[in-house]
Amino acid sequence: MSLVSDEQFFQVKTRFSETASGVAVYGKPSFLHARHWHSVKLSPAGAYTILLLITTYTIIAQGLRKSKGRRVLLAIVWLMYINATIIGMVYISFFMMGIDIIQTTKPNPPTSRDFDRLYKVLISFGSTNYILGDGVVVWRAWVLYPQNLKVRGFLTFCMIGSVAASIIDGVIAVREVPRTHEERKGLGTLGLFLPLLGTNLVATSLVAYRLWEYRAMWSQLGQDAKKHSNSIAEKALTIILELGILFIFYLIIAMLSALEILGNLAHELLECILPQLEGIYLTLVILAVTYQQRVANASTSFDEFGVIDIIASSRHEIHETDMIFARGQSPHSDDQSSVEAVPMPEAKQQRTRTSYRRDGLSSV
């Protein structure tokens, strides 16, 4: 019977807690009768797996050939899932290696170098997840400003900063692993989280402004016009905004965890479950928007990345209707009709209210 110190017991408890928390998003792990890490199996009934399959089906049902954006979405969803799965398997390996260390009679127990190699894998895939997460958030704001070069330029600058911060932090963390034998934490992680948080704040604020502008446009046209407005754009923008705010809270929690403000055990738990939560967030964003499109039976020209197209088409229809009324024609008349009607006195006022600048923003 081998003796185990209190420190070793704490390490095993920590590994077990973080492993159980991480794999819970996939399904129930089968640790029974598992003597090697590769025999640990995850049930496909996990929440993340089910969400992934539903999202995949929804995107494919919309038609991959019709939209390049959908193909990119599908690739990102699966890449996030693969990254999160690899991270989960690494933590399972940590747990099994901890058991092997306690078993003093086991020949060739794991060494610190074995743990260091796994930490390097965690750092690499964790940095990839952060880049993908910021990429989706920035892209969501990007497509809402198709003609505003200043906004797109600023978003590009923010994204470059996030990518650079993730790469630099990853390189530094990998170099520190042989000395610290753990992932990077402390004040040095602010160099990673502050650029990520700033990029998400900028992108989410731009989405909020576009949603406010969209609602203001229809409120000026009156209740009758609002009944005929396309509600898919407003719903999609609202969903993107709400999930964007949640992602900001996610980054704040991750930053507090890395700063060890939440405690050592909480930091270890969040290290394992945060990558899965990030993947679930991005999958929910994509699923929510594509499902809204499918339920509303929108036009096939609507792209998940092109919510702004609905707003633009709505403006175009309003402008065309206004011009027809200004010429004194019925909005339902054929092009060959030569019947003249009395011009409407409100036409000029309505044109003023529905005029827009070239950058896609209302003149109000």
C-alpha cells in the first residue's frame, strides 16, 4: 500500500474536478474499467455534440452551394468543436497521468516533460480558439457596414491586434512551460485579454448602433410601414447583440480566472470548461440566425453573414415606392400603364425622411 501526501491528493482532486467539468458538455465519461486514457469514452449525447449536429443540419439545409459564408460558418463550427475536444482529451490525460504518479509501483511513471508537452498543446489550441472567437464577432460587425471603409478599417485594426496578442501570448507561454510547468497566469495575461476584450467591445457596440439605426428607420415611417418591414433582420441583430454581450462577460470571467482572483481551484476548473463554453457560444450564434431564417422562409439571397442586405433591400423598396407615388402612379400598376394620377402632397416629406447617405447610415 503506497502512501499519498496531502498535496498529491489535492492535485488528483483538482484534475478530477476539471476533467469532470470539461467533459460534462460532451456527455457522461466512461471511466469504469478504463485503465488507459484512450479507453475513456465520451457519450455522443452531450450538450455540445447535440448542438453541433443541429447547427450542422441547419446550415446544410440552407444550401452550402448558394453561399460561401455558410461554408465558412460550417468550417468554423467544426474547427471549434475539434479544438475543444482536443482540450478535453488533454485534461483526461492529465487525470490519468496523475493517477499513474500516485501508483508508485508503476514502472516508468509520467515525468514533468510529459506534462509540459500537454501544456503546450493546451496553449496552442487555446490561442486558436480565441482567434476564431474574435474572428466571428468582428465578421458579424463587418458585414453590417458594407460601404463604410472607416468602420471596416478600424475593425481590421482591432482584429490584427487580437491575432497578434494571441500569438505573442502563446509563444511566451510555450517558452515558460519548462520553467513553470503550467499554463500562463497572472498580470502578464492582461496583454492577451485586454486586446480581445477591446475588440469585442468595439464589434458589439457597432452591432448595437446598427440595431438602433434600423429601429429608428422604421419608427420614422410609422406603424403601418413597420408592419410590412422585414422582422428577420431585427431579430437577427438582436440575437447577435445579446450573444455578443454574453461573450464579453465570458472574456471578463476568463481574465479574472487567469489573474487568479477567483481562487486556484476555480482557475483550474475554468481553464478546462471555458474553451467549450466559447465553442458553444459561437455555435449558438450561428444556429440562432440560421434558424430564424429558416422559420421565416426568407429569400435564398439572404446570407447568415449578410444581415445588412435585408436592411439595404428594405431601404431600396421604400425608395422605389416613394418614387412611384411621387410620379402619381399606383404602386401595383404595370410598367405599361399610362394612367396619370394626382401627385401626393406628402411625397416630398416622405422622401426627406427616407433619404440616406452613401455609407448606409440614415441622415437622421
